[in-house]
Amino acid sequence: MPLSSPVSRQLRHRRAIRLEAFERDDALWDIEACLTDEKPRDVPLASGVRPNGLPIHQLWLRITIDRELTIVDAEASSVWAPYGRLCAESNSAYRTLIGLNLLRSFRREANQVLRGVVGCTHITELCGVLPTAAIQAFAGDVWNTENGSPFTTADAENGAAGEQPPFQLGRCHALRFDGPAVEEHFPRWFGHEPVERQSRPDK
């Protein structure tokens, strides 16, 4: 269902966040996130006027993850930023993401290592969308989705997947354990919420 029709208005600012996931030839995965800020006019900045058509921000963050969603490499790039190379000086701080796991309190830990003047406010914002992007990327490719669980096909054959509910259950309103969607599509788990999961979402 679309949003309701807005009142008469003018576009003043556009922020876009794009994420892409790539399976690499070495069995690792790259998740690339890009944030852009644009205004449909010339914009006076402290560092000078940014002409219409050029972004105020174009910021990149790439993480490389293994199949357990642990970050094994990370890099950031500030292609467009209000203070040019001064903004780019914080790019190397994102190497501190290496070793963190996207499913284990990632957002909290990322904020701890990048808070304040350590990193770039907007690149750090991109960290918040990495866990769910990786989950979507892995679904059907890395994880067996026959029953929705975060297990490989080999795990499913060994019976491990049957011990856990589909990963997405209990994580949003539509897929609550006592809801009609679970009752219809996942009847085995309707009305039952396990005490502990093998893989917990990021907190």
C-alpha cells in the first residue's frame, strides 16, 4: 500500500543509501554500502559552494565477511565530503570493524569503537544497515531457506536445521509466533517461541 498523497511541496534534500552484496571467488562475501546526500541547488558550505549536480556526500563502506558473518576486512572511502581530505582522514578507522560479527551485538560494538571524533558520522551510520543486508544476501545462497533457518544445506541434512525455527520468526510484527502469517506458513512454530536460538540477531 503506497503512502497517502502529499500536500504541495518542493524537494529540498535527497539522501540515498544503497547496499550491494557480492559473493567472491574465495568463498568470502563483500557487502558494499554507499550514502549520498544531494540538494537540487547550489549549496554554500563552510569550505565553499557545492554546485547543483554535485553531491555533498558520497561515502562508501565495504566489509568482507565469512560465512559466519564475521568481518575479515573493511575499508571506507570519502569520494565527496564537505571538508575533502580532512573528512577522508577518518577512513582508516573503519579497519577496527575487522573481527566483529554482524550477528553479535554488532551495532553496539561498532558504535563503541567509532564513536565521537574517531570516525565519520555518516559512514558510521552505514554500519547500522549491514547486518540485515548480509542476512538478505545469505538467504537462499549461503543459508538453507527451505525452512528459513540460518544453516547450510549440509547442516540441514544432518538434522541441525530442524531444531531451530526459521530465522526470521519472532523478529517483526507480521512474523510474530502467535500471528496469522506464522500459523499459515510456518504452522510447526505457531504459538511456540523457543527460549534460546543458535544465532541471535544483532542488538
